[in-house]
Amino acid sequence: MKQYLFDIETWGRFELNLFSNLLFIFDQETISYYLDHGIKKILRYANDPFYANLLSVVILNGCAFASENKDSYLLNKFLLLSHPLPNTPLYFYLKIHQVLYQEIYSYLQSSQLNKEVLRNSLIVIEQAGYQNHNIDLKNLIYAVTSISI
């Protein structure tokens, strides 16, 4: 899989999805390379609804992966990908997670956690109808910080 992705100059939907679902097989350096060279090209299609969904999945999977591994470097790289994306309904799900992952990143940098920011983010996620996901995110926060929200 690694070689296949290295051999593709411009990724399409298949490669993006493959990368997103197989992050665990890559080391930090390889993921960083793909983010800098493969994913950034796809940002040109940020306003295409299909690519918006895939970009959101890649960024959220990457943020979760980096958080689980307590890898602030990769977490920051995935967060930076979300910054230039438009503030449109296409990215609502991603944007409501962005604050939460930014707070996890801050914690990994400083061991300081703003519980109020996390609680507010989780409330928005729950109010949007993602109660089960809310529980998963609380478990992720606890796994990273050993602090219950």
C-alpha cells in the first residue's frame, strides 16, 4: 500500500480514502510527507461536496490518530489542513471538531486543559445528534489526558 501511494503523483478519491483508513501503517515522517505533497494538491477541490466529505474524513481520522498516539506534531499538521477550508455547511462536522482537537493539541504542548472549551464543543456535537460519538470523544480525551470531562 505504501508503495502504491508513493507511485501515484496526484491522489484521487480512492488514494485519499486508502490513506485515511490506513494511517496506522505509516510512520510520522511518511504521514507528514503525504500531508505536504499528496493532500495539499487535493485542497484545490475543497468546494466539491464529494471531496469535502473525504477531506473531512482524512483530517478527522488524522486528528484522532495523532491524538491517540499523543503526537502533537502530526496533530498540528492535520489541524493546519483544516484552516484554509471554507466555512461552509460542507465542513460543519469538521469545524465542530476542530476546536476540540485544537484543545487536545494545546494540552499536548502545555499539559494545560481548558475543560470549558471541551465541554462546549461536546455539547455542540451532542446537540447536532451525535450522542454516541460524544462518548467516543470523551473516551479519547480521557485516553490522552487522563482527565474526565
